[in-house]
Amino acid sequence: MCGIVGYIGKKNTKQILIDGLKELEYRGYDSAGIALLEGEKLEVYKAVGKIKNLEEKVLCNQICPAKDGTFSLGIGHTRWATHGKPTELNAHPHLGVYSYVVHNGIIENYKELKEELTNAGHNFVSQTDTEVIVHLFEYYFNQSNDAKLSFHQTIERLEGAYSILLITKSMPDSIFFMKHGSPLAIAKGNDDGEIYFASSDAPLIGLAHDVVYLEDGISGIASIDNLEFSDEVKWSILPSSKLFAQKDGFRFFMEKEIYEQKDVVVDTMMGRLKDNAIEFDELPPHILDGINEIKICACGTSFHAGLTASYLFERLTKIRCSVEIASEFRYKEPLLSKDTLFIVISQSGETADTLEALKMAKNGGLKSIAVCNVDNSSMTRVADATVLLRAGIEKGVASTKAFSTQTVVLWMMALYFGKIKGSIDNKKLQDELKTLKAVPNSLKVENSLHEKCRRLSKRYLHGHGFFFIGRDVFYPLALEGALKLKEISYLHAEGYPAGEMKHGPIALADPELFTIALMPQHLHYDKIKSNVEELSARDSTICAISPLPFELSDDFILTKETNHYMLEFFEMLVVLQLFSMEISVRLGNDVDMPRNLAKSVTVE
Ligand code: M6R
């Protein structure tokens, strides 16, 4: 996820910006840059890769070495690529002619704006959506010669989610700012008149005391000793712990990542989910020509997202779809046929088994897509096309937001393919688009729900194991729930298709066998109900998760009433994630770094 810093004051601006960017490294990035301004003097440095590459460039500059501290203001950025590759040209800050901008978020209408500005004679050099902001500002300034008015006119035109800092020679003592969707904090420094900007608390701690976390829609202008906001703001005191700040005040990265799912899926959908259509600019237009089958390959949680998608692909596209665990696929001497579209799913893009499976498909001449969170990772370089998750860096070893964003992306791809194939009509598409827009709400963690999971967790710390059961897409969700629990609690848990219990596993049923039953209202409710009744009759301890009351369960987690099973899916996902995390906490385990596991499995 991109990060922004900014500084106005008398200290060494270069060093402050570099230090600030280092504090934002935990958010994940693939390039970085800073721009500095003092009167007529404007300087910029950009580098791909780690901040130390940028630092080397800044420190090697002999004309203005970092120690001179001559710049009175500057802005900096770490970029997590969304539009365009991680190159120096695409790295922020972006230049117009006499102004620079850094931006976190996505400008949805950048194509229209770019066309308009190109026609007006503006020259674009990057592939980013961000560059339109600075050109739009200069376009207006060239007409009015009024920087404040031009900034206002610029932000009026932007659609999407964004935080922006903009500096310009036309008003060289000021930084313009705007927040809409993506986070931005402004703090008063400990020294007189100093002002700091950052995407999160971490770069501000120790340097400032009072902070404003901007609300959406607030813009303004800052100069030394002067700070103007477009509306009232609330000042608060900065926290004192950096690690606490990096976790946004949550106890664990996993907890933070569960809570931010509702926001990151908005980024996932942005620019792809239009008012009445779905578009994937990153996929070649004729991607389905000659395709009669889809094969998905992945590991772990990503495999579960793939299995979920296989139901959606067949249902919505009427194209045969199979899913394979990458480590199995590699050695089974698979039959590869060129009418198969090969999709790999991976948070990291580096998982050795999935990468090898992708290479095999490539060598076999299959068209391939990587659904991935990390741009420029190995898989994105091998695949013919990449669809990025835009989930931001995932730190917890137990994957959470990668799964929700993978499922959203794959569901959208199923609808996109369904429309191309003509297997869904417009009415169906419009209904599904409406449902997709409601996903963030289903992923929202209600306090009462978290508290319920926390309280229930104390009753599930013993026993001889867990069954997570569900049907249809709730079967892969059951697998995911069981994987989450075993990874961080070290308790034995298995996911099963509910209808399969009677073919063997039910022999284990007794009061010490805990069954977590996923009972959605809108998908085979009566079927799963009978499966759970069979377990209840054998005295298994049952925790039912459903919007419909179920009397035979020992414990019950009530989910919201909705009109679509996928909305139930996402709310139940949050329940399963919180439930596992709270059990792990009670057992005193390391939630973010469970034993024996690594975040990225680059060995087979
Ligand atoms: O980076 P990938 O999505 O390719 O990783 C695949 C698995 O290693 C990963 O999902 C793993 O199962 C997680 N620890 C699950 O929480």
C-alpha cells in the first residue's frame, strides 16, 4: 500500500523525508521518491526497490548534499504499483512543469482526464493514474494564476479514493493537501511552526505531539506557521509506540488485516467495477477466444480462494473449471491442452510450487493469468497477464485480506467472463454488481460480533478436534476456517463438505468433537441443516453460524440477514478469522508468526 510523507520546517528536509519513508516500509512498496522545494529550486529523487537505493541517490548528490538542509519543504512517497510497472518513471512524486504531486489511492476517471489534458497540450510520461493530478492543477493555474483556486478546481474533478500532497513553484512556501478515502495525518512538530504529513502515525512519533487524522473530504494548505483546513478538524495526541502505530492500534497485524478488509476490497473493485459493467483493463480483449476450460492452480489459502472461484466460474460462465493444489499438479504429468486458460492465485507471487506449475502451463503453450498481490513478483513476470489484488502488504502469516480480495477479484472475473460468453444476461449482471458493492459492509467487523467470538473462544480450547463444515462455496470457506485455526492455535481442525460427513468422518462425533457449521440462508439451507442435525444426534458439540436461529446447536453466532449467499460468505469469513485469532490469543500463541510457518514459501 502506498505511503505519503511531507515536511515544512527548518530541519534537514531530505533526511526527515527519507526517515519518514523508512517508517512506512511496513506498508509494502516497490519504489520510492522525494521532491524538495525552496523558492525557485525544485529537486527530485526516485529509485526502484528499497528506500536505501533512494537514500544512496540523495546522499550521493554533490550539489546539494543531505546535510545542507536548505530546503524548507518537501514531499515523499513509497509506491505499491497499481497502474503501471514499478519503474522510476512511474514512481512518485510526479512532475507537471513546475509542480510535484504524491498520491495514495486510485483516480478512477484518470483516462478521461488524461485524454482531455493531452488534447490541451499536456505531455504525460508515466503509466500512472496519478500524473493527471499535477497536470490538471497546472492546467487550471495556467488560466487563473491562482494556486489555491486551481487546487480546489483540481480536486473537484477527481473521482476515486485518494490522499494527495502537492507542491508548486507557483506558491513555493506551501503544501496543498486533500484526503478522500486513503488515510492522511497532519501533525504540528515539536519545533516552532513545523508541520509533518504522513499516511500513518509511525513517521510522526517522537517528532510531533498533536495530530489530526483527516476525515474524508477535508483539504487545505500548509506553510510554516500557518495551517488552513477546508472544514473543522479534531486534534488529538499522538501515541508513543511505533509498533503500536504500525498496527494502527490493533494488537496484531492479523487483527489489523481482518479489520481493513472492508477498505481494501474497495481498492480491489475500484476502476474495475463500473456503474453497470465490469472491466479488466489488464486482461487482453480476446482472452477467452478458443478457451473451453479454466484450470486454477494455487496453494494454501489461495487454493481455497480458487476452489471458491471454481463454483462461481462454472455457475456464471458455463466454462468447465477445475482446481488443483500446485504441489500435486507439478508431478502428476498433467495433460495440458491449449484450449485451457490457466489461472494461478498467490498472495506473494513467489510460492515455489505455484510458480513451477505456471511455468509448466506456459511451456505447454497455455494462456495464463496471475491473480496476485505483489506486482513485479515472479509469477507476474511469467504470466501472460496479471490481475492485482491491491490488498496492500499482508504481514500476518495467517492470510486474511488476501483471501477476501482474491475471492472478490475471481468473482468479478467470473462475471466479466460470463458477460463475454453471454452466459449471464444484463439483469443478472446488474443484480450481481449491486451485491458486489455491498461486500465492504459484509466485511465490516461489528464490535458485538468480535466480542461474541472472543467470549465463545474460551469454550473451544480443549477437545480432540474441530470439523468445519459447509456446502458449495461454503465448503472451501470451511477449509479456510479450519486452516486458519490450525495455523495459529495448533489445534487439530479439518474442513469437510457437509454432505460427506456420513461417509466416514461422522464416526468421530462425540461431545469433545467441535463442529463449526456454516449455515447460509441463501444456499442449500435445508441440506446443511439436515447434515448438522445428524451430527447433533451423535452428540457432537456444535457452533452454528447463520442468520437463521438453529435450536439444536450448543452455541450460535448470528450473522446479518442479506439477499445473497456471497454476502453471507464474507461475513462468515470474518467470523472464522476472529474466532481462530481469539482462540490463539487465549492459548498464548504468537498470532502473527506461528511456529513452523513462513509468510512466503519459496521452497518446494
Ligand atoms: O503467497 P501464496 O498465496 O502463494 O501462499 C500460499 C500459501 O502458502 C498461503 O496461503 C498459506 O497457506 C497461508 N499461511 C495461509 O494462511
